[in-house]
Amino acid sequence: MQSTALYCNCQGGSRLQISCSSTAAVAGNTVMLTHQSSYTITMRIEGQHEVGLIHKILGVIAGVGGMMGAIDVTEADSANWVRDFTVHCLDPEHEKRITDAVRSMPGIHLLAVSDETFRMHLGGKLSVESKLPIHNRAQLSMAYTPGVGRVSRYISEDPQRAWSLTIKAHTVAVVSDGSAVLGLIGPEAAMPVMEGKAQLFKQFGGVDAFPLCISTRDPEEIIRFCEVIAPTFGGINLEDISAPRCFYIEDALKRRVDIPVFHDDQHGTAVVVLAAAMNALKLVDKRIEDIKVAVLGVGAAGIACSKILLAAGVTNLIGVDRHGALYDGRYLGGNIYKEWFAEHTNPHKVQGDIQTALEGADMFLGLSGPALVKPEWIRKMARDPIVFAMSNPVPEVIPEDIAEYAAVIATGRSDYPNQINNVLCFPGIFRGALDAHATDINEEMKLAAAEAIAGCVEPRKLSTDYVIPSVFNPHVAKAVTRAVIHAAHESGVAQRRRKLTQLMPQV
């Protein structure tokens, strides 16, 4: 396929290449960005029945780097037609070039341009529906007054009855202050993300989730907010709250409420990383107890991923932040979370940058930023290295540049194999916690979830391009739910009797 490429000068003399082809490729210091379905426009165009006119329009769109999606006829008569042209773009500037080029064509009229992503969000993506229709006075008197009073008094005698007589057993609060949402500021800007999260809860786990974006960044106010809404919900999913506040908020809430609290940016990522690592290690024939892991990025996800790897058996793990490797004795400015990390990792007190940490490492885990690792550093890792470069949209190291060195590569992107995606984890882990009426989502439940996700890849299908199941694999949420229920009972945090839990309908 022919491609149009635009170049921008970057710091240090490298060039940023924005390609208008449908494939991604990166070489040296050149980073290629490609069209994404998340930036798609529809142009409504009116034209005459002229031979070759459609091909001229397609040629103009291709000439400015647009990638066609579909053409749909909306109106037609003997003289004219109206068609919708769906086109994938790179960014707003690219969209303007495409629309300006089409608008300047003789013989056609550009009637309207719509952004498909924005159209999807019009009016929000969620609604509330009643499970039981009310058709007559008898039903009204039972659903509401006076009959509902009997149910309320019954629950007041034992609040645990809310699990069976209200929405509590299948409802999660998705709480965010918007402090870590795509660099955006404010709870209003966080709402589309949290609505999307709630959609994924419902589709993949059968869990009713509601977004609650709050106008405070005070940790104590966030904690108090979650405390006072806890009676309504069976669990709280903290989302996109910046570090290190997220650690403190989660730790405090775990002590103060009797329902599961789960910061998905930390623990969801960690569970899926461990699942992928388990399968990757099978391919390279290494034991988790024997490997050396280098982690770039010691924020919320970096610390959580490191903790779960340690819990799974890793003994030699080195974390690197922007100032270098963490080790016991390094001054960390009073950051208690990084101090814990330094005390429990890097047993040989390795110092230096990520290049040093990567020497002889069996696994690289990147949770930092784009293009921070040079391909030649991967060559100095141990035999058959595992590389999880999860910065999005541009990974820490480009997969094409290390394909000949790395045995297994995973990213956070959907256009590469082995996507590390939290949706593999959180719907099933909350479904299981809710069905068990768990008071916590503990380490045992997270490890069980990781093993369940890894187990969804059949041994005969396990390969370097398939160490983690697809997010659309219907068996994942069910497997995670079952594993989490079992772990909740075994670890003593389940309040529902095991037999009753097993009778719950599976998603």
C-alpha cells in the first residue's frame, strides 16, 4: 500500500513520521503513527450522477492521506445522489486537510461532517432501566409505597439483607477525580471515560456500574465520599486517580469500608501482566523464581505489577524511575511507597539507569513513556527475553525494532499481538467478589484471576503472538469469576456461604 508521510523535527535531531498508510512501522529514531478507528469522520456529500465522480472523490481523499472506511447511499434521485463517506484520520489537522480538499472539488457539495467518536458519546453512553414494569396499582403498591416499607424495615433489622433485596449485589461505583485521565483536568472531562468503564463492566461481567466523578482532589474528601456511598454498592472501583494519592486512598478505604475497593489502574494492569508473563515463561522454558525482571516506571501501575510478580515468586526485580534504579538506601524524598519498593526489591542493590538494569534481565516491563529504551539494550538481556512495552500509544521500544531479539513481545496497543488490556480482569474479578459478597479483593484473589486468564489460552494454541486471550473471548470473565469466588472463600473474605455462591447464575 502506498503511504503519505509527514515529518516533524524532534528534540535531539530525530524525526516524527506521521504515516497515512494503514500499517505501522518504525525504524531508528523515527516513530510512525497510524490511523486509528477512534478518529473517524463521516462526510455527507451531494453529487451528480457523473461517471467517475466517486473515484475522483476517493482519489482526493487518498491524496491527502485519508483512509477510506465505507461509502453509504443515503438519498438518490434521477439527477443527484447523497452519500456518506467514512474516513479514518490521524488528528484534527489531518481532518481539516481532508475536508478542505473535498470541499474544493467542483461538482460536489460537502453537506456535513460528523466525528463518529463524538456521535457515540452524544447524550452519554448509559441509561437506567427498570427490571420490573409497573402496570397496575397492585404492582405500584409493592414496588413503592406502602409495600416497600416492609422491605425497608426488614433490611434495617439486618443490613446484610441489602445484598439480596437491593441492587447492592450487582452494582459497583466507579469513582474518579479525573486527575489521571489522559492528561485532562476535572471530573466533567473524566465522565466519558468512566461511562465507558461502566459499559465494559456490564458487557463483560454482567455488573451494573455507575460513574461518580467528584470535584475534589483532597484524599480525605475522596475517602469520606466513598465511605458514605458504600451502603449502596457492592464494590468500589477507583479509577484514574493520580499517584501517590491513589495508594493512600485505597489503603484507607480498605480499612474503613466492608466492601471490596479496587484501583484498576494498579491491580487490573498487574493481574493481566502476570497472566501474560505466566504464559510467556512457558514458551521460553523459564521458572518465575529464577528470572530477573527490569521495570521502567515506578508509579501506581509499576508498583502494583512489581508486587504481584513478587507474590508470584519473582525474587530479583529492579525498578527504575527517572532518577535511576531504586535500592535500599537511596534517598526517595519521603515517598513511603517507593521506600517500601526499594526495601523489597533489587537484592543486589544495582545502581544506574534502565540500560544497566536490562543487562542479563529475562523480562522487561515498561510502564513509563514512549521510546525510552533503545533496541540494542534488549540485545543485552538474557536468552529469549520477554518484553512488555506498555506505554500507549507509542511503546517504550517499538516491537518491529526488537522482533529479532525478543522471544515474546506485548504492548498496550490493540494493533499488535498480546495486548495487555485491563478489561480481561476487572469485570470478572468484581463479578466474583460480588457473588461471594466479599469484603475485600485480596492478593489471593488477584493471583487466582491471573491464573484463570492465563488458563484461557489453550496449551496447543500458545505461541509468541498469543500469550494472552482476546478481550472478546467469552470464557475469560467466567473463568475469572469462578477463580475469584473460590479464592475469596479460601482466604476467608467471602460472606456468602459457598453453596449459595455456587448457585449464582454465571455470566
